[in-house]
Amino acid sequence: MDKFYTDNFLARWMNNELSEEELQEFRDSPDYMSFQNIVEQMEGAEYPDVDENESWRSMQTLIQKAPPKKTKVRQMYTWVSAVAAVFIIAFVFLLSSDAEHLETASAEHKKFTFPCGSIVELNAESQIEYEKGDWDEKRSLNLSGEAYFKVSPGSEFSVHSKHGTVKVLGTAFNISDRKERFEVDCYEGKVSVESPSFEAQILEKGDGVFFANGELNEREVKEIPDWMNGESSFYNTDIVLVIDELERQFGIEVKGEEKVNGTQFSGRFMHDELEKAAKTIFEPLDIPYSFDKNGDIVIQLE
């Protein structure tokens, strides 16, 4: 995770020089939303008036004193690196300011109550971030991963994630935003779902939507999310995403998952016993596997 804090990496990000793999990994990291938040705050910031003549004179003095640069490209890269360094400083400042960060590790769930009485329960490997200081006026937070919210009546409550925003006044809903799959389920009241990937949706109690593979799909939901009952369920889902959830819930690694990429899985597994969960996933698909000495799973397809 620390590699995202270097000025070199952020400079390349700002210059659109990251590879597709690096960009996707950065977007999937829990820190991505924090850096995006810094960008939004900088874009919306108000800056003091500046005496242009005095600033020009000061700049000329600095230029005359500064040693000559080798190339214009190097100057530009140095400038971008400096701006990237500002990002790092701003990020560290946010971490030490009024920003509240809550996160869960693999195989961990966590419940938290906000100052307004609203409740969030985080699924494994998830994170939220919000500002404590102005919570009463602005109930807004960033989410990476999956969480269930039960919102007390009051001002608008908004949850921002990589693929969309959910806004409510008082309701209960679940939102999951992992890799390229975005899901929202409504359990009480109404929620508004906004995303650049599809038209805005209004969900009522019992409604759910999920966006995957460029398509928006509707579904009916139960009383509470399956993961809060200690199980994970899937319908026509790429098995790589199912394996990700298995790793997340049990804190293990599945080796060789690239061998089964593209295989679709429909079913569910419980979170109480790894061997039983693995059997539930792999045996119906005739995928051979074994456990190594560390308790990780090895897919044995050639």
C-alpha cells in the first residue's frame, strides 16, 4: 500500500503514465478514494488574491538565482513531482486531521455507530472515511469494499464509492463496490443510486441492482444481506470474484485462480468452515484443488 504514497508514482498518475495494471491496482486500493477526495478539495478550494506584479518580481529573482536546468522535460517532471509531493503531504494531513478512518482486515466484520445514530457494518477488507467535524451538517463518506448502512432520519446521507453514489434521508441499504462490480440493495425506505455508468435509479424496499460487464441488472433482496448471516451468495458470477470473497472471508490465498478465469458460478458458501466452503465452490464445477502446508488452496488444473 505504501507504494502509492511516493511522489514518483503520483506524478505518473497525474501525467496519465500508469500502465492499465498499475491504474487498476491503484483504483482497487483503499487509499484511492482518499487521493480523489484531495483532488476534489483542491479543485473546489478558494485561494487568496495575489499581487501579480510582486509575484512576478519575486519569481524573476528566484529564476536568476536558480541553477540552469538540463531539459524542459526534466523541469516539467520535477514540477509534477513537486505537486505529487503536495498530494502526499495533504494525504498525511487528512489522516491526522478530523478525518475518521474505519477498516476491516480479512475474515473480520466490524460495526460502528455514527454521531447521528446511524449504523454501519463493514464486511471483510472494507474501509470508510468521513469528516467528524462537520458530520451534523454533511453526512457524507467514502467507501471502499462492502458495507450495510442503517441510516437514522435527518439530513441527506451519501455514500461515495469508485463506481457510484448512494443518497438517502433515512433507510437501510447495502452497497458493494469491488473491482468492476457495483451492487446496491435497499432494505428499508428509498435510496437514490447515481453512477456515470448508467442512468440514476430509485430503489424501494426489496429492490436491488448490480452493474457488471457493462450491464445493469435488477434483483429482489431479502431482509438483510447474506454476508451478515455468515454466508456469501452468487448468481452467474465470474469465479474469480467468488474466489476473492473466499480469500476475504477466511484470510487465505487461492493459488492458480487464473486457470479458471471466465468460469461462472451460482451458489453460496458459509463462512464458518473453509474446507466445506471450498468443496461447495469447486466440486460442482469439477475443479480439482488441494490445501498446502500453510492452509492455502492450490487449484490443480494443468
